[in-house]
Amino acid sequence: MKLSQGVEWGLHCVVLLAQDPDGAPVSRRTLAQQFALPETYLAKHLQALVRSGVLQATSGPKGGFRLARPPEEITALDVLEAIEGSASPFVCQEIRQRGTGGVPPEECRLPCTVSSVMAAAHEAWRASLRGVTVAEIRERLPKNVRERDVRATAPG
Amino acid sequence: MKLSQGVEWGLHCVVLLAQDPDGAPVSRRTLAQQFALPETYLAKHLQALVRSGVLQATSGPKGGFRLARPPEEITALDVLEAIEGSASPFVCQEIRQRGTGGVPPEECRLPCTVSSVMAAAHEAWRASLRGVTVAEIRERLPKNVRERDVRATAPG
DNA sequence: CGTATCGAGGACATCCAATGTCCACGATAC
DNA sequence: GTATCGTGGACATTGGATGTCCTCGATACG
Ligand code: SF4
Ligand code: SF4
């Protein structure tokens, strides 16, 4: 089980944008330079965040990304599932239908206990992430991370 | 984020063995045939379960696998982490140390809020799985799955 | 003892999604 | 008009998951 590294990128970028929610848009170049990330690949994840309604993009010079909602209304789960998708990590392959003791498909309409247990764990995981907002992460960041100035390298 | 399919294989095999905890060992061949799984690859996962102390293996003719503990003392988490490992799905790459706003390593001894949030979610997930035993899964299985007879194709 | 059956474990080959790059396009500020 | 910026698709690369095969040691049975 492995989470895409893009989740870390996305969380850091969103938290960074949350430090100045109503400022000018921040370009993908500036965001990438903040963490020394590959710009074009980071752009893919930023696009996903836009599609999910977490970020809002502006084209043209002086364009870039900003939060689409106040940081109090963006949860860690929003960011994670924008990048990672919301599918359950456990994919049932219906192996109960195969092999010597195979159960006919007619009797497999309902998911079995095994998949229910895994689904419950997934939901516990989601609930934990849903309970934390980007605003809270921002407030609880260590000082040296929080005081980062995203405008330092911006043109002008 | 994707869970190895071996987890489903392992859970089903362990539950199957839990239906007759004190019977003769079941060979990997029989287990594979029960679900039409590739035998040698399933063997890898069974080995992992043995290394983790969930299963006990016996060599020689009439050998095979059986539970190392009563099913009441084996949790879904035991099976999952035996196969999948217990590492957190979120791997921190310390991107706060890189780039324009890089923080020096001396100030990064403690994990930041982002990784704490992810760690809490991981722990919620583990706690959910730790709360379910193989015995409970066995009891709650639908009848057509539970009544499977693992001896049907055994030699003799 | 010899032989057949079993698991342990390492050396591969294969597959596929994650990762990363590049280019053409439309939008916008100046 | 031009330079800057995001969008989206077409690639190439990489590493882990998947799957196979072979050798070895252990054991039941005669
Ligand atoms: S028994 Fe459960 S986990 Fe197994 S194949 Fe059926 S639904 Fe999936
Ligand atoms: S800020 Fe947190 S998630 Fe980001 S690199 Fe540091 S410890 Fe990891």
C-alpha cells in the first residue's frame, strides 16, 4: 500500500496558499520552486485540485492558483482524494466465485464480510482526514514552515 | 493508493483455515485450488503469514499450513500487515527542506503537522482492522461461503 | 535406507501504474 | 502583438506488484 507522493506536494501547496488566501494568484513555477519540485509534474496535481474544486486557476500573466474556498472549508481529505482518487484501496476480485469451492454469481450480489471489514477501515481513515481542515494544519505548523514567504521570488 | 491483492487471498485462506483450526494441515496446493489462485505466488504470501506468526507450516507429506493461534486471537490487521507490511502509506519526503523556502535539517527533527495528520489517519485505519478478529469474520460470513469443505479435494 | 511430497527461498521474467517530460493550444495582461 | 500562464494530451522512464521456475531441506512412508 503506497500513497502517491503528489499528496504531500498538494497538501504543502494548499497550506502555503492558505497562508495568504486572498492574495494574488501564485503561479505553478513559484509553487514548484518553493519545494524544488518538477514544475510540469506538479502542474498535473494542481490541475486535479482545480477539477475537484479545491483550487481556482487564473490564466495569463499574473495568473496562477489560489484557494477556491476559505481554508476552514477545505479538509485534508479533499486534497488527498483530489489527487489520489476516492476509490477504496481494497479491490475485491470476487475470488469466492472461483476454484473448487466456487460460489455461483447469483449468490454474490452482496459484498461479503471480508470486504465489509475493509470498507469500514477505509471509512475510518476517511473520517480521520475529514476531521482536519487546511486552516488547522496551517495554524499548527512549526514556525519555520509557517513563516515562509511565497512572494519572495515572485516577479516584481 | 492500492492494496495488494494478496491481502484478499490471505484473508480468505486464513478464514478458511479458521473453519477447522485443529484439523490436519492444508497444503498450499489445496488452498490455491479453493480459489483458483496461482499456487507458487500464493505460496509467497503464505510464507509471509508464517514469518509473522499468523500461520504455522509443516514440511513433508501430509504437511501444509494451519493457524498458529486460535482464530479469536488473530485480527484482520495481523493478516493484512503480514502481507502488506506495516509501513505508513504516506511517505514523507521532507520537501520542506528543499527549494526556495527550504528549512535547514536541524529544524526538521520532528515531523510536521502534515505528516502527523496522515499518521493519525493511518492509525485510525489500523485500529479499525485491529478490532475485528478472524473468528468474527468466520461467523459473519454468508452461509454459502462458510460451508465450503476444504477437505473435498484433499488426497485420501 | 530410498522416494515422493511438502514448504523455504532465491533468481529471474513480465506487467502496469506512478513518475516525469514535452509540445500545442487557448486565455489574458500589458 | 507578445510574453506569460494554465490545460490537456502524447509520449518515455521507472519501480513495485505479479507470476514462474528451480534448488534446497524436511518429513512421512515403506
Ligand atoms: S468473499 Fe468478500 S473479499 Fe472475497 S471475493 Fe467475495 S466479496 Fe471479495
Ligand atoms: S512538512 Fe511534514 S509532510 Fe512535508 S516534508 Fe516535512 S515532515 Fe514531511
